[in-house]
Amino acid sequence: MEHGTIVNIGEQRFDRLRESGRFYIGKTDFIREWWEFSYFDSGNRPSGETEPERFYHGFVLGMMVNLADAYHIRSNRESGYGRYDVMLEPLDKSGKAFIFEFKVLNPYEDERTLADALVHAHVQIEKMKYETELLAKGFGPEQIRKYGFAFQGKHCLIG
């Protein structure tokens, strides 16, 4: 039985691709443009302290996939004096932009309740001036919404 050209999806060695007459379609730029991640999202060497926050971070990012047709979704990018957790920049420049900061309840930082962790998330957003990137792109302060997400186990407080 004669088949057409074989298109290999999983080959990792480019020399084998060239030698066999196959072709390669790079999707890295497409993925980078569609969903702007940072290498900080992958956590090659996550510490015990940040691992719970990474879990929630990934969980929330996964739920935002369906927003890609209306927003540039960015994660762990520099803006102001630090790195925000997630930013949603509307494709329609007249729309609302969102900054999200995630906090896992940490009793070592004087957080006794989820509300305490939420306050720390908002303090961080303001102190680090995470809205700087959006302001530089022409968004007005009235268009920017800032939300903290406080987590503890299966409990979450957003505000």
C-alpha cells in the first residue's frame, strides 16, 4: 500500500528531519504571540514556598484560555518594579484591562485569614506599580481593574 509523504509530529532531532526529506513547522512564535508566557511560569526549580502559588497560578491561567480572542494574556512579566502574576490586556483598546495577583495564605507573613492575604495582594499590586505597562500603552487608570486572589487549600477569596 502506497502512502503519501510522512509528516512527523514528534521528531526531536533536526538532522534526522533533514536527512529523511521531512519538513519542520515551527510554532514557537505563534505560541508566544497567542499566549505570552514567561519562563518564570515553568518553575524548573520551584521552591517549597512558591509551589502552592504556582499550582493556583496555572489553574487560573487554564481557565482563561477562552479569553484569548478578546485579550492578550500575559503571565509573570515585568511591569513597574516587579512581575505581576497575570495581566489581561484587551484587544479593543477601549475595554477594561485586568491585573491579577495570587497569594497563598501564609501565617508567617501575619496572614490569619484569606482577607489578610487579599490585602497583601493589593498592597503588592500598588507598591510594585504593576499598571505601568498598561498606562504606557495608553490605557487610562479608570480602565484598569486590579484583583487579588487569596488561596488556602480548596478555599479562594477574590477581590
